[in-house]
Amino acid sequence: MNTDTFTVLGLHHIKEEVAHYAITDLGKAQVRALDPHTNLKQIRALLDEITEAKRILEKSTSVPIHGLNGMDYLLKSLNKGISLRPDQLVGLYDFLDCCRKLKRFMEDKVPIAPRVASYVYGIEELPHLAEEIYRCIRNGMVDDYASKSLEKVRKQIRTHEERLKEKIQQLLKKYKTYLQESIVSERDGRYVLALKKEHKGKVSGAVLDVSASGSTLYIEPDELTRGQEQLLLLRVEEEIECQRILSYLTGLVEEQEPSIHLAVETMVHYDVLFAKAKYSRAIGGRSVEVNESHYISLKSARHPLLGEKAVPLTVEMGENYHALVITGPNTGGKTVTIKTVGLLTLMVQCGLHVPVEEGSHIAVFQHIWVDIGDGQSIEQNLSTFSSRIVNIIQILKQTNDRSLVLLDELGSGTDPGEGMGLATVILQELYKKGATLLATTHYSEIKDFANQQEGFINGSMEFDLQTLRPTYRLLIGKGGDSQAFAIALRLGMHPKLITAAHMITYKEEKEYETVAETSAKKEMDKQLATNRYIKRHREGKEKQIHVPTFVIGDNVQITETGEFGIVYQGPDDTGNYVVQVKGEKRMYNHKRLKLYIAAELYPEDYDFAIIFDTKENRKKQRIMEKRHVDGLTIERKEE
């Protein structure tokens, strides 16, 4: 895939966060090298691995994975004619001990993680090699008892050293008056006396060194020469024997190189796997269903880099439509929305869990192309527009029916009329090539195009006109508005000025009213629409209504959020229904509703007031049906 896509969508940041959970350097390097896969079975296997690894972590958070430091260099040093150093052999022993502990750890994990637990079967414990290393290497050096020859020569060395020390103590007393200091020094591994320069002829021997000032001569007395030569020969003999032992151990290691190599690979795989599992737990991730049929269904998905700030995203595409055009104002979350879809797709194809709700689906793509600029910039210069067009040309050339294309603020940065035209033909061409499309735009004409074009659907980012803040929730099936006129009206601008602005912008008349007038008219229009619907229904003209007909009491599902509610009122002239969801009444267009349980399942005389009205109001209603009570009123909050 295009590596620029990884950078723009933030995949590198995700890999760094996962690498943070890896214990070994080899594991961290392998996490950073993760690339998206396109093989469906391979992706499913990787996701299942993490699910099993999470089960293991729920039972035991401490997994014995360590001892890998230096193993990569050790394996590269084999069969080069060079003996391994004692510290390398100690590191290998630690690794073999870790392998033994890991095999014991996985023994009782088979019931909860059969696939992951089975990987240890590829690790061979190599007890003979471990025992030999332990016997021959102690405290970072070859042990005295590694061989009888080494034991013998080291005893001889200790005996000669003791004799030399006794001899040199005698010489210190003998030449005390000629010495610069009464201590024994060493030069090149040989004992010497620090003699004053002016007494050079008083001590017979070889000068091995001179002080920086020249006032002190470091002399090896003739009395020590023979003994020191013998000691030097013994040390050479010791070194030869140590090298022979190290060569022997290196040979044992080289005989088991394939087994050690496989054990290292298995341990690194475990390190990477449990790093993924720990990251999944940290972000609240889970596995998803993957497919090659372009079907995407994300339920309460969150952008993993935003943490708790992320607003859950619910989006579904790939069945009735393959192109989603998101419109709406700046800072509403359009760019984050398409980035979330792209990043989660990349993560799944890298074999990572993603922060979504159960039942989510993600399609596997061969290519993910992005053109995401600075959608929040106030102005964009020509060079920016030119570079983006060059990028889009490359996308048009390489896109096929296994591509996911993410386009942000398509056509921006140039003349609005020409930009809108370019955006339209680009979307048409990409759709013809079979791509799955998510695009954001400011152009209202693109919203109209998507509304009429087969395979396209509009979406918008919800904006709360009461608080004048975006909610960052994606609404499918409804194009967004800039909200500039609505915000200006809310902030107190005179309706006549906004009406004039609408005429200039859209070349059509539209009356704007104050918020209070709008609210009152909304209630009246709602009641009139209800009356008109009842009249048509009674006259048997239902067939003239080109919307799905829901009746009071129908249990419906809101497709964009997955929530369930009860139809309370509707439809109005535009096909909107009032639905009671979680105790509050909301208005939804019929396109966003799906019948779940029909009201006809209720008894014919069922009182729906039990669902829609409060207990107190129902009690008052029964009293008022029997008699008149002064001051008794019923208050209901309507949508």
C-alpha cells in the first residue's frame, strides 16, 4: 500500500503505541515493521490470536517472555569460525531457561487459548546444552572445573602468584631506600618496582616503563624475571584451555542452531502477540468480522488516537450504497470520521483489534488511497490545490474495485463553481471504477448530486443549534448544512436580513422567523400534518404516500445509532415521525427508521398512554373523564 496513506491516517503512531507494550527489542522492531495483509484467512487468524492472548492475560498478566536480548547477534555469529564469548553463552542459558518456563506456563492455557498455547510445541528445551553451559560458565567466565586441565593450570597459576608476591615483598624491604614508593606496580602484566631515577644502577633488572616526569623508573628485578616468565607461560596455557572449552560449547550451540532459531522466532512472535493483546485491552478493542465484499459496518467506533475524547461513530455502507458524501460546517468532525474508517481498516489488516462494539464488520482492501489536506484552513493557495489535483490524478489511475478512497474537502482551494464540477466528475469516475468512497465537501451541489446518484448517500455531522456546538455525531441519509443562517438567527440577527441573504445565495425565496415563532409554527405544522395523514388513511389513500407507513405503537430501530423506540406520532408532509427513545421524544425521517415489532401484536384495546404518558397524567385523565375538577390540568412535553 501507499506509505503516505499510513502517515496521513496515523498508522505509524498506532504501531509505536503497540511497540511500547513489547518487552524485547526484537519484538518492538517487528511491531514497527507491521504491514497490512490482504489475505482474508490470514487476517482472521491474526485477530483470533489476539482474542486468545487476551484470555490468557485475563488469567495471568505476567507472561515469561524475556532473555532475547543479544540473541539476534549470537545467531549471526555462528558458523563464522569464531568462538562465542562467556557473556553470550550466559545470555543463551538465560534464554533457554525462559523457554522452559514459557512451556510450563502454557501447559494449563490450552482450554482457553488452544491456538496460542500450541506455539510452544515448536520450542525445544535443549537440556544437555543448558547443562553444559551452566557447568562450564560461572560468573561471566569459564569456570575452574570446566575441565581437569583448566583446574590444574589455574592451581599452578595461583601457586606461582603467591611465590612471586612473597619474593617481591622481600625485594621491597631490600631496596627500600632506593624506591620512590613502597608499593608493587604492574606493567604489561608483570610486577615491577618504582625506582628513583638517581638510583638506577642500584637495582639490576629491565626498565619496563618511565613516569611522565622521568623521575621514576619501573624496573623488573632480575630476581623476578624467571618466575614471571613461568607465570606468563601458565597464563597462556590457561587461555588456550579456555578457548578450547569455549570452542567446544560453540560447537554444541551450532549443532542446535535450527532449534534455537525457531525458539527465538517463537518467543518474538509471543512478544508481538501479547503486545497487541495488551494494546487491545488498553483501547477497549475487539475483533471484527472481515469480508471482501466491500461491506463496512462500524458500531460505536472510536478513533484510537483520540482516547476518551473520541465521539463514537456508527456507519454502515457496502450493501445499498458504496459512496458516502459527508457535508456540513468546519470543525464538525468530517475529517476525523473518514480518518477513523481508514485507520481502523488499516489496523484490522495489520492484525490489530479496534475500538468498536460487538457485531462490527470491516472490508479488506488491496489499496487505501487518501487525499486529506488541511480542511480547517481559512484559505488554500494555488500550490496546495495543484498538489492535491496531482495526487487525485494518481488515485484515479490506480483505483480499482478493491480500493478504499478517502477524499477530504474535495474540490476546495479554487473557484467554487469549477471546484464543484471537478468534485462531481471525480466522484463519478471513482465510483465507476468500483471503489468504496468516503468524501467530505462544503458544496451543497455535491449534496444534491449524492442524493440523486445511484449508489451514493449523503451524511452530515450533527450540529446542536441550542448550544451552537457540533456534537461530532454522523447522521446517515441526511445532507448537512453550513448552519450559518440558523446560527445567525439564533444569535439575534433580524430574520429579514437572513431571508435576503438566502435569496442571494440560493436564488430562491425562503422566509426566516425568530426562534419563538419557529417553535410555535413547528407545533402547529406537526398537528396539521397528523390530521392530514389521518384523513388520507381513513379515505383509503395510503397508496399515495411514498414512504413506509408506521403506526402508533410500532417498535422501530433507528438505523444510524442502532437504538430502538416506539412510534408516537407521524408522519408529517416530509415523512418525519416522532419516536419515543429512552423516555424522550425525538423526530426521525422515515429513511432512518426500520420496523422491528409491529404494533398489531398489542391487544386491540391496548392503552398506549401507558408507554407515552406519565403515571400522574394518566391518573388525572381518569379523574377528568368522570367529573370536572377546578384547577386540574394535564401537562405534556411534545417534540
